[in-house]
Amino acid sequence: MKQKIIMNQIINTIIFFVFFNTLSYSQNILKGNNSLSINNYISKDKTITKIDTISWSNEKIIIELPKLKYKHSSSFEEGFFQYFIIPLDSVTVTIHCGSMIRLPLTDLTKYTLTGKFILDKDVRILRGYKDLKNNEFKGKRYFREENYFKYGINIIYENVTEDKLSFYDNIFNNITIIRTEKNK
């Protein structure tokens, strides 16, 4: 059942991107621009990141992500997934809030695990990479998964290249989770 929910979320994400890209390309053609250049979508201001706040139960997750991103959400009975796809870096940041899901969310059979940090029963951080040797996008692609068991919150980045690793690690190092009211 859980795998069916996850598969439906993946299919919904793919449909979202196909629709968005088709719509964006159609709008460019109507404007007389038939180019698919990413520069058509980049804001003219110099800020490259924006603070996003995700509310869940009695918590707020505050994360600063690149300004240019696609956002998609899908809900299920025990929570929701929020996906941020950063096209300039081909990176996906996934935020899962809820319960009744098998952890870790990352399929570790596809990655080489390089680090595991556990803080009592509250936090687990996993890091690793996969090597894309037989792919047109050669090189290592990194992931980081943070599980905050106490809050039912899981945050992941995937597909990060080595040159962008410190940028995304800095984003994750500065994630803030705020309890908005005490559980009763």
C-alpha cells in the first residue's frame, strides 16, 4: 500500500513537470520566443535563494532553497510529501511529514553509504552517493537524508553534484524546526 502511494506520487510529479514544461513552452511561443532557454525563467534580481516555511502539526520547517524551483505536494492519510525540484542543478529536495512510512526513504541499495549520524532516538542523518558511470551525466550524485523521529519529519536532497555539495549541505545545516505550540 505504501509503495503504491509513493509510486502515485512519482507519477503525479512527472505529470506535473510535463504539464508545466508544455505550458511554459506554449507561453514562450505565443510571446514570439521559441527558445527553451532556462534564462527565460530566471528572475532579474540577484537573490538566488528564498526562505520557504512548511507547516506540519505543531511544527514549522524553515528552509532556504534556490529561488528558481518547481514545487509539488501530495498528501496521504497520515501526512504529506512536498517536493522541490531545482532545475538548474537537477536536484530534488523532498520533505516528508507524517507517519506510517518505511525509513529511510532513500533506496540505499542504489547508493554507497558514506556517513551515518544518530543522535539518540531523535535524529538520524544518512549520506552517500551513486556513481553514474554508464550514463550521459557521468560522475557521483550525492544524497543526504535527515530523519527527525520526534517530529515525524524527514528531509532529503538527491542528485547533488560534487561541485554543489557544499551549497546544499549548507542549506541542510541551516534548516530550522520550530514547535509552534506544546503537544497536549
